[in-house]
Amino acid sequence: MASRIFLPIAFLMTTVLIVAAACSTDPDVSSVSAQVRTTAAPQNPRFLASDLPLLPVGIERGARPLSMMHAAYEFAARHPEVMKFVPCFCGCEQGGHKDNHDCFVSGRDAAGKVTAWEPHGVGCQICVDVATQAWQMHNTGATVAAIRDAIEKKYADRTASGLHTPTPLPKRGGMSHD
């Protein structure tokens, strides 16, 4: 019985606080509004980061757990210099994809900022698994060429079946993350 009364009151109080903070010109009150937005945003499974658009609808029912889906999309968004050299092996080249990056990102502005996501990656285990391996190897300091080689080796059977995007080869040699 108490929860029937408490929940509507808590909701009303939260709403009033947010509206009051949003309308306030007091910087201390406005910072509360920013904190409320920051803590509320992660509850939306489509939210990834404030500098990125919302992820595709259905991400919470993706091919892999939500944390993996978020990591794959964010890695593709933040590291096109890696993902543009990582092929995909799911057959998406028939849909015009040229690399694993295309499985996650469909648009960038002139400055390179993601403007649109590719929903294909949501439902494709192979795309997510390839991106996850690239992300993990990148985080250990592997070069783009080493990442490409390891992924090519892992999916060699799919390459033999003709399931390989027409991805350009990265430069060889040099520093990590070349």
C-alpha cells in the first residue's frame, strides 16, 4: 500500500526537480540537471556516449550480450583507422560492405564524427565477433597488420567459401596501431 503512494510521489518530485533545474539560470542548479541526464542516460540500452548518436533499435536483443554490442559499435566509431582494414566474413559484401567498419557505421560527417549507425551489426554474430577480436588485439598494442592477419587466419574457411569483404590491406611494419 505504501508503495502505491510513494512511487507516484517520488516520480512527481523527480520530475519537478528536473524541470526546475532545466529552467534555472543558477549554475549550481543547472549542474544538478546535467548530473541527472548523465546518470539517466545509461539506462537506455541505445545510449553509448554523448558524442555519438543513439544505437540502432533492437540493440538490447542483439546477436551478443549488450556489453559486447556496445563495445563493437564504439570501437568501430572510435577506430576507423583499424576497422577500415579489417574484413568481414558474414557475406555482407553482397550488401555493399567493404570492411567490418561498414557493419556498424553507415555515416560520418566531414570531421569524421559518426552520424548514422548500420543496423546490420546488431543481428550478426560474425560481425560482432570480428570487431571484438579487433578491439581486444588493438587494446593489447597489436598493429593493424597483425590484427588483420589474425582475423584472416581465424576465418580462413569463410574466405575460401567466398565470404570476404573487399577490404584493402594495411601498411606493413612500423609502430603499433599502424
